[in-house]
Amino acid sequence: MEFMSASSPAVPVAGSERLLRIIRSRGIGVLLVLLAMACVPVRAERIKDIVEIQGVRGNPLTGVGLVIGLAGTGDSGLLSRQMLTNILRESGLVLMPNELTGGNIAVVMVTAELGPFDREGMRVDVDVSALGDAKSLQGAMLLPTPLKGLDGQVYAVAQGGISLGGWSVAGKQASMSKNHQTVGRVADGAIVEKSELASFIEQVAGRRFITFSLRNNDFSTAQRISEIINQSYADSAVVLDAASIRVMVPAEVAQKDVIAFLDEIMQKEVTVDMPATVVINERTGTIVVGENVGISSVAISQGSLVVKVKETAQVSQPTAPFSEAGSTEVVPETMVGVEEQNAYLIPVERAVTVSELAKTLNAIGASPRDLIAIFNALKEAGALQAKLVIM
């Protein structure tokens, strides 16, 4: 590592002499800290953490089922009794829906996601949600329920006890509950009956290709991924757009070694670029400022006008106590106060980092609501060098 001398034009002479005096007075510890600061690496992310492989995705499964074993907190409608009647008929018991009493059963919607590599016999978690007027699914048992894909085929069968992650108790005059009582989960509650394995290798003109899709679209990040892959495999990666990078599997890589080839690429690290963005949620007052957000030199005046209105009631009594000549009256009284804080015009130098921007805005003493108005005004004035997103 090279160090600039005191006469170097890149470092002022006074600053260099001051730095040397600090090092001489405080010893080698300061020098080590400076060396560590100079050698701090730029943070990089693994490719596998910022991309998805095209074709590797899950498939949603749904089904309508019936739960039993409720302690009087189930459905009171006809639908649940009709479903129970159909189930009992398959067992040889012929009953009418009006012959059954409700309260211990409930109709539920059962949902699950079939993973891209889930095979027959594997288990997946299922979510159960009440469809009727059931008050709670506590203690419920889900009867066997076929789960279908959007193509109408059965891919899994769900069954088991429902876990709510909470509880509820009630008496005649009061009740208490924890967490939502009409939505639960059955861990490993569905057995895969039919798999739909993902296909992520594309064959084009005798060549094999794998396409990466960025989770956050960005041309710079896509180009960096392509460059770092081409460093190991020349001319293998091509950027299709801001969200896609196509990688050609080299001809010398055998079919059984494609996974090892893919793992090697996914482990590589790349510096992620992000656009300058300010996201504002006006409902909650949340503000998120991106790393590259900048503000041009401006002057900001921030002040608050506070208006207080207080209603009070005055009781007017007759002149003489217990007098029949008058009556007690309630007279409303309104008090209005206006308080306006002093507003100062504060110059704000160009901020090029998030920390500098935070220090500048905190120095103004603005509340989150005021900051929302400030960012909107900066955007209108053309001083906010970032995209403003209001949710």
C-alpha cells in the first residue's frame, strides 16, 4: 500500500501534518485503524441471493374440506351439514342435513404450495381457513381433502390436526382470545400424490441454456453478473434485459455435472447496484431512503402551526340557593388557542450519502409527517435527485 507524502497535491499540506502529529502522539494504534478503514471491502452479494432461476417455481393447490371436533364453535349453516351428510353416505349412513346439528363441524378452504422439486410421497404444509360463520377452529381435525391445481388435477391429499398458535376462552359475560382463531396450519399435513418437476434447462439448437431473473430489476447489476460469469466461462452469459441473464452451459459440462456448474455460478459474489429511491407510506408515516439518494443545494424553512380547540361545560346556578325563581343550566364554553412556532430558513448543502442526508434532515428537527412534506416539496423543486414513491 502506498502512502501520499505531505507534498502530494491530492492531500493538503496542513491536513497531512496534522495526521502525522496524531499518529506520532497516539502511536501505532491510529495507523492500524486508518489501514483498516482504507482496506474495508465493498459489500457484495451472492448471485443465488439476488436472482431466481427461470422455470423453478411452485404451484398453488386448493381444496374445500371439512373439520370436525369443534367445541360448539363451528358453522351454523346448511353447507357444513350437507358436506357431512355426503361423507357419511359414502360410509353407508344415509341421513338428511336437517337431521344433523351444527356447532362441531366447519367448512374450510385448504391451501398449499407444491414445490418445484416435491416428489410423490413427500409432505408439504397446508393452511386452513374457515369459510362459514365458525367462531374458532381450536381443537379441529381436518378430514381427508384432495388438493387440486389450476388444471383440475389432484396433486396432494391433506389431513390432520390444526394448529392455531393461540387460544380462546369465553364465559357468559366476557371472553378472551390470543391470535386469529379461524385460520390455522397443519404441519406436513398433505402427502404429494403427483409431482410436477420444474424444468430449468432450455434446449436451443443443440445448446443448453439457463436463464436467471433478477429479483430487483437493474441494468447495472445484470451487466455485473454477466461479466463475473464470463470471467470463468468466456462468452457464456448474455444480458437480455434489466431482469434476465441467459447463461449457456459449456459443451464440455456433462449432463450430470450441470448442477455443479450451476452451484459454482450461484456462489459467485457481485456488487448490487440500486436506483436512488425514496419510499413514503403516508398511512404509517414510514420513510425509506435509498443509498444513492442525493439532494441538491437548497434552503428549507420548516415551521408548525398548532391550533387548539377546547370545549368545556360551565354550570350556572340560581342566584339564591334552593330558589324557585331560577333553574340550573349547563352553559358550553369554547376556548381557542393558536400557537405558531418560529420558522427558520436552513441552508442544506448537497448530500451524497444516506448518513449525510439523515444528519441534514435531523438538524431541521422535523417530524416524520413534516419529512413527508419536505420530500414532496424537494421533488417539486427539482432538488431531490431520486425517484419518489408514495404508497
